[in-house]
Amino acid sequence: ASIGADAARLCAMRGPAELRAGLPAMARSLPDPGDVRRFATRFRAYEAFWARIVEGSGNLTYRLAFNSLVGARDAGGIDTTLYAGEVDDARALTIPLATAIASGEPDVAFTLARDLLDRAVAATPEPNPAR
């Protein structure tokens, strides 16, 4: 969540103008939970939105962290349903987030991204130290 929020802040500050300008349309095109498409399809669209933000941040370390996260999810190491709180309500925050990034508002982008990404953090179970 911290990396994603900072990536959104950096994207708003220094992302290429064309990339930033395209984010609001991308956010508006994200399927809502009422869409008949499966969760996996909605999740991939949401993930693509974040890939653009990370790309726009221009931060190689964040890109590598994002790629590692995607790789772990693709390998089955992370249950994607943990992200349901983000994905199922993505449009509620991604449209204002994308607009803040496109408008060059880094503090607003950071706050909105953190609010959105904290949903998965809250859904993540505590580690079991007995294992």
C-alpha cells in the first residue's frame, strides 16, 4: 500500500503527460461489481490500471516490486480475493485518483491511493506465528 500510494504521488508529479491524461478514461472503463464478468477479469483490468501508475512513477524499484507482486499472485502465492475490497469498489476511488494524477495533484493522489490500497491490507489475515 505504501509503495502504491507513493507511486501514485510520483506519477502525479512527474509522469509523462500522455500517460497521466489517459488514466481517467482507463479508470472509467474499469468494470464495476455488477458487471457479469468474473472477478478475475475485473481484477486484471484493475491491475493494468496500477501498472500504468507504477510506470508513470518512473521508479524502477517500484516497478520491480510491482512485477514481483504480480508474479507471486500469478503463481498462486497470493489469494486475489484479498483484493476484493479494492477491485469491487475500484471505480469509486480510481476515477478521483486518476483525475488527481492527471491534474498533477500529488498529495491528493497519495491520499486516495492509500485509502484504496489499505482495503487489501485490512483484508490480509495476521500471520500465524505457530507455523
